[in-house]
Amino acid sequence: MTIEGERGNEACDLFDRDEVEGVLSGSFYKRAASEPPPKADKAKKPTHYKVICISMYTDALAKLDGMVQELKSRGYTKANRSALIRHALEHVDLDAVPRGL
């Protein structure tokens, strides 16, 4: 029981190369092929919000960031883009929105 190219080394004489590689690759370094991959626990995901992606023109984004910085300078330490957009949504007047939106 020697590892090829390692003859004369007592430690190598103790182990079979295939057995060692099988143990290391099958149970030490990765999940066994017969073991199903771990499932994400859907119950742990928050349900009160969703992460979304929106596009904004750079000038509108600069204005938003400027407003956030102004709020922070006024002591609103938790001000951020999302919070300001949520606030704006609560106060938008749909009757005042221009037709060419």
C-alpha cells in the first residue's frame, strides 16, 4: 500500500492513495454526491420587504443623494435613498402628477 512516487516514506506506506483521496474529496472537502444540497429556509426570509432594482437618470440620482446628505447633516442619521423614496411615496399627490410622466 504505497503512494506512487513516494516509496520508502513510512507514512505513505500506511495509506492507500485511492482511499485517502476518496475520504478527502468525498466527505472532507465537499458534500457527498448522495447528500442533497442544503435548502434555503424560506421561513427565515423577510416577508415585509423585497429588494428591487430600479433605473434612475444620473441627475435624479445626484439630487436624491444630495437630499440624503442634507438630511444627514440635519441629524437624520438613518437617512438613506430607500427611506427618502419611501417617505416620498407616502406624500405623493397622484392628482398632481404630470401626464407626460
